[in-house]
Amino acid sequence: MTRQEREEHPEESFDGGYHLYAKEKHRERVAKNADRVQYAIEQFKKNNIEYRLLNAQTGHFHCWRKRDGKLYQFWAGTGKILGCENRGIHLLIIELLKGWND
């Protein structure tokens, strides 16, 4: 079955049309990246955290913990913090400020 046939008759495709749903959801997620990048920048500035935006499309940041300058990598589009199970800018901020002015 060709791509055109799958799109014209999704119910007959291998996944019952789920691929079209997944593609639309991906577009919706990616469309929010610019807002998420801007929010992350605001949070870094608000907390006086050193950061560098490496890729505006994916929201990839390098940021450094205040206590010892340890590098953390963060993706605003997904909330991924490299090396951590948890996600999100607020958890990252907590980690970056840990041990600072205790």
C-alpha cells in the first residue's frame, strides 16, 4: 500500500489510521516549542542562572549549577533533563539552585 493510498483510506492501512493521528499530535507538540523556549529563558533569568540556547527549534539549552558550575543539558520542547528521570523546567531550576545560599 502506498502512502497516498494509506492517506486516502486510513482504515485499510496497517495501523488503522493511527499514523495520521500521531503525525497531527507531533505537529501540535512542535508548534509549542517556541513558547516553551521563551518560558525557559524567563525562568533562567528570573533565577539568575547561566544558560546558553544551542538550538532554538528543539529548545536545547546548556545551563550550569550555581554551586559548582556543573553542566546540565535541557530540552524545553520535551522538558528532558539529560541524566535525570524527571522532566520539567521547575525541577531543573531546583537542581541548579541546590546548595546555593543554604
